[in-house]
Amino acid sequence: MQIAIISDIHANIEALTVVLADIKRRGIKDIVCLGDIIGYGPNPRECLLELMDCKAVTMGNHEEAVLYYGEDFNPKAREAIDWTRDQLNRSDCPKEENYDLWNFLGVMEQMIVTDEAMFVHASPRDPTKEYVTPDDTQKDREKLEEIFTHFERVCFIGHSHIPGIYTQELRYIDPKTIGGEYKLEEGRKALINTGAVGQPRDGDPRASYVTFDGATVRFHRLDYDFKATMEKIIKEERLPNYLADRLAVGR
Ligand SMILES: [Fe+2]
């Protein structure tokens, strides 16, 4: 059975809509969401409502920041967090809906472990905060080695917004170099970053997500109307414009 794994939507409803339609078109019903549904983008309510029925959801650092105060965010990012929190408390929206949104944030898991895989927003060592990046395969191999001791076969992560495969030999594989398809090796572990739905940072502005059938991971990239998302961000005074600019370049 196939599942879809999505992460880092960042309140980008245009990207999320395109991704969900693609998942539906493939006949996949089970979606695991790795968090950061909100933060940075202009449509936090819409994205949360859309993902409430997901099979499973883990908490991202942006959900954590909205719930528990983001003291480790810089001032500009914190303003976006505060704006997001205000959106979830909007007095012109039904109170019940506001409760539902907050409850949804409150029940997100730190980490999900099934027979087939582990799912976590950032890293198995530090579920919402630790970044794993391609640089680590050169500069911090000890960190990667340690991370691989925390899961069995395959672990899906988001957080860095850079899609890719980290092999147990501590190699990073860019999905584009292998046609977007990676078959798990017998007896070898793999750490898979799904990339970001709503704010890619690998130089490709297209929305990113993966599907998994228990043996093979497939990376998908989809065009969406990022100009529409950019316009909304620019119109919203409390969201800094650089959050719009980066969507056009995928950085
Ligand atoms: Fe994120």
C-alpha cells in the first residue's frame, strides 16, 4: 500500500492544493504530514483545516513556536509567528473552528514509529529542532552516524526544506540525479527528506513531496501558482517581503 509523506507546507494553500490533488490522482488515501503546516505563509487556517484528517501528523518547530512561544526565532520570524497566532484566534471566524485549530496543534505527535518507518519533523534525536543537511555528510559525520542509531530501517524527515536521501554510508543523494526514485537497500538504513511543499530551498521553486510503498521512495515536484502566494504575503503588512521573494527562487 502506498502512502504520501508531506512536510513544511508553511501556510501555502496554493502549493498544498496542488500536492493534495496529485496525491488523490494517484489513488493514495493515507497521508503522513511531518509538520510546519503553518508559519511564514499567508493561509495558516486553510492549511490546518485541509490537513486535519491526515492519517498522522508530527509537530514542527513552527507549531511548537505558536503553541509555546518562539523565543529562538529572530525578530522578523517571530513577527510572522505572532501574526500566525493572531490568525488562529480571529474573532471574525467561528469560535468552534478556532478551538478545532488549536486542538489540532495540541494533539500533534513528536514522533511516529510504525513497523515500516519512523516519521519526525526535524531529526530522530531532536524531533522539532535539529537540522540535517547535505553539508553534514562532509562536516559532521559523527552527528549523522549518531542519528542513524535512532531508527531501524527508514526515517522520513522535513525541516531543512531540501529533499534527498542520506544513506547509511553517510552519502547524500540529490533525487534529481537518480530520476526521483530510490529503492531501499536490503539491510541498509536510509534517512529521507521529503523536501517542502510550501517553501522549497533547493533552488527549485516547485512543491516537493514523496510517496512510499514500503520498498521504494518516489520524489515528486509540482508547479504551482507561487505568484498568487507571493502577492498575499506582500499585501500582509506583518509578513516580511523576503518570505515572498524566496518562493520565486526556491531559496
Ligand atoms: Fe519548515
